[in-house]
Amino acid sequence: MSQDNNKDPKENHDDIESHEYDGIREQNNPAPLWITLLFLVTIGFSLFYLIHYFGYPGNERDQANEYAKSVAEWDTKMAEINAANQGEMPALTVAQMVEEGKALYEKNACMACHGTGGEGNSIGPNLTDNFWINGCSIENVMDVISNGRPTKGMTPYKNMMQEEEIKYLAIYILNSLVGSTPANPKDPQGEACD
Ligand code: HEC
């Protein structure tokens, strides 16, 4: 290589005395200070890391504990969010559901076949009397609105509204229409319900 190699090594480096064999001498070439320090720092860091993350009993920093901790944090957060949401949106009262149902009754043109006041007309039956062709439970009423009676001329609404809306309609019919006394009621059809 370069001629530098042939220079007397003693010029720059300490020989380690007695480390000579066949004219080959071992020399003391310490690594630069900065790299030695860096090396020591990595050792220090590894010790800190070992103790901190795998550590001593009770420090609870292993993965399972960290996971359990974040799940617990998330659960508390969700509980707060849910509590806050419930505060904003209280469950509807029956009166509110009746209101919703009334609006839906008008919006979906149920009156075309059942009359504005549910009195019935030449097409659909009276919804204010307590006589029912398909039963008077809320399930019966929801079923008729949802699936309709296509062969008898009642439209199925399940693809046009939410389950919740069908429930409001049924509640409106059972709690508000039934028992009311509209003008020109259609004659009862079906079975009396008790
Ligand atoms: C195109 C006409 C028509 C429309 C629109 C209509 N209905 Fe009907 N509905 C009928 C007919 C006809 C029946 C009778 C079905 C039968 O004989 O089983 C009926 C039956 C019902 C019954 C069961 C009555 C009973 O005695 O069992 C309910 C409840 C009802 N309709 C609610 C509604 C609601 C709520 C709407 C609006 C979302 C609506 N209907 C829209 C024609 C209609």
C-alpha cells in the first residue's frame, strides 16, 4: 500500500513492548475517544432498557400489562362518550314516539287507504276501532306495515323505512288512533281484540 506503512511506527504509536514476533510488532492503537464514549453510552442504555422494560417485579411494563392498560383506558373513554351521548339523546317517550308515528303516517301517505284520521275508506280498513284482520299486538301491527298484505292491497314498507320508524307507526296507531272517533268511520272488519 502506501509508503506510510514503511515509516517507523514509533513515530506515531506506542509499541507494546515484548509483543514482537518475527519483526512484527503489536501496537497500542486506542479507538478515538468519541467512539469509546458512544460504545459506553450504548451499554448504559441497554442496561436501562433491560431494567425498565423487562425489569423488576411490579413495574408492569411488559406487553401484556401495557395492552391491558390501554384497553382499560379505552373502556373508560368509551364509557364517558356513551354517558355523554345518552345525556344528549334520551330515549323517546311514548308521547314522542306517537308524534314521530303521526308524522310518518302523513309522510308515507297511509291516509290514501286508511283516511286522515285512520277512519278507513273504500280501500283500507278502519284503524281506530278495536277490530283487527291481522291481530292487535304491536308485533302483528308492525308485521302488517313491514311485510304488507300485497294480495289484499296493503303496501309492504320494510324497504322504505327503518325498523324503528315502523315501530313508531305501530305505536301511533295503537296509542292514538285506536279509540279515537273520526268522522265517517268504516265498519269494523276482522276480530274484536281484548
Ligand atoms: C295502497 C293502500 C294502502 C296503503 C297506502 C296503506 N295501507 Fe294499510 N292496509 C291496506 C289494506 C287493503 C289493508 C287490509 C289488509 C288485510 O286485509 O289483511 C291494510 C291493513 C293495514 C293494517 C292492519 C289492519 C288490520 O285490521 O289488521 C295496518 C296496521 C295498516 N294497514 C297500517 C298502514 C300504515 C301505517 C300505512 C302507511 C305507512 C298503510 N297501512 C298504508 C291498504 C293500504
